Amino acid sequence: MDKYIFDESNGLWYELIGDYYFPCLTVPAEEKQPVGIWGQRHLRYIREYRKARYTSLLLGGSLNSYLADIDQQAQERLDIIIRQMAQAQGITETLKVTDQMAWVGRVNNIRASATEIVNKEIIYA
């Protein structure tokens, strides 16, 4: 028997392993991009709750670029929300100079709220 055969009906090559022919499948190579905390959170979410989407992205070779894009969108959205909320609440550099503990408390509160918003809108949507 031949080690490799080609099936014209589906266009796949098959390799003989033992007594059976298995398709020669490979995942397309994709460009490596850095994925931050937001992309990693979304990866955990789709891997556990959106398995079909995860498998489709993985086999299509676009998972890493998709996660890098989600990471970038989430970080930009977080920055915008923090800036807008700080402006709306009147948190300025003068407050930072005059009362540091109040400034830290308010900024931490804004950061926590913004993180929840980004999680709901982008990461777990």
C-alpha cells in the first residue's frame, strides 16, 4: 500500500498510519502578535463558553490576530472610559497634589468601574 494517497473528491492527502489512512491536516501559520491581559481573558472565555468560535478561529489561523485586536480595542476603551469618568467627577492633578489618598481612592474606584464596563462590553460579549 502507498504511504500517501490523494483523494480527488475532497482534495485531501492521506497518510497511512498502521492499517488506516488519516488526513494530513495542518493549521495555517499566523503572524505572532503580543496578546495582553484583555486578549487572554477573552481567550479563556471563548475557549470555555464559545467553543465553536474558538475552534473556527484556531483552525482558520486567525486566533492570535483576533485576540490582539480584542486586546487593543479593550485597552483603548478602558483608557477612554477612565478619562471621561475622571473628567466628569472633577478628578484633577490639583486634587492629586492636595489630597493624595482621596485621589487614589477615587481613581481606583473609576478604574474598577471601567474594568467592569470593558468586561461586559468587549470581553464577555
